[in-house]
Amino acid sequence: MIEGNLNGTGINFGIVTSRFNSTVTESLLSGAVDCLRRHGVLEEDITVVRVPGSFEIPTVARRLVEKKEIDAVICLGAVIRGETPHFDYVAGEVTRGVGNLALDSGKVVTFGVLTTDNLEQALERSGGKAGNKGWDAALAAIEMVNLLKNITD
Ligand code: INI
């Protein structure tokens, strides 16, 4: 059996987070950073980049995975349906872009982008009663870096 442990010591992370719906995304960011620190990641090994909206996340995430010192990129955003069909386009593009990057880059890329019907649901998932998806995306990144190291040729 091959597994990845949750020791983040010595791993270097990039975090891309959107400013759109910043009440939600700043909580996702706090959760992610808190998770990394509690699992042994040094402050100096975390690079945070803010982008305007979730649509812009894949562009910057790709730039970060190209940096040789970065082992994993955590993507954080909040796409809230509200009244506009814009939601479907933005949610679709960020999901596709991050997913393609995760498969194509060979590095760990995790997805902490909320797609919810309303602000209340987003708040529940960013430190409310449904936990913090930023924390979850950070934990998944630590596990995946260690897991990939353990799958040898
Ligand atoms: N960006 C988000 O991160 N969340 C949203 O809910 C959202 N909505 O609903 O419009 C949103 N739009 C902005 C988009 O991500 C881009 O920044 C913009 O289209 C410029 O490219």
C-alpha cells in the first residue's frame, strides 16, 4: 500500500487566491495557511498571490508551477451563482483550467474553489459549519506531494 503522510516540513507551496468575494476567499486563505503551518510548513515556504477573480486563477497557478522551487499550488476562490449566468462560465473555466493544469504539469495542484448558489453556503464552507475548504485543499496538497514522492519507478 502506498500512502502520503501529512508532514509538510521542507515542502514549498504557492497559493493563488481571488479577491472577488474576498470575505469568503480571505477565510479560505487563512484556513489554508493555518493548515500548512500546523503541518510543519515554514512561513518562508509559502508564496501567496492574489488575482482579481476566479477566472484568472489558472493563469497564475500555471506560472507558479513553472517555478522550480514550488512543489504544489493551492487554488482558492469563491464563485457564487447569485442571479447571473456569468457564474456558469466562470465556474466552468476555473474548474477546467485548474483540472488541466493538475493533469498536465506533473506537480500537485489542488482545488479550493467554492461554487455555491449563495453567499450563505459559501460562508458555511469557509470557516462555518461545513468546515473550511481552504484548509482541506492545503491538507490535500501536503498529502499529494508526499504521495507522489512515494510512487517510485
Ligand atoms: N469571479 C469570482 O471569483 N467569483 C464570482 O462569483 C464571479 N462572478 O460571479 O462574476 C467572478 N467573476 C469575475 C471573473 O472571475 C473575472 O475576474 C472577470 O470576468 C475578469 O476576467
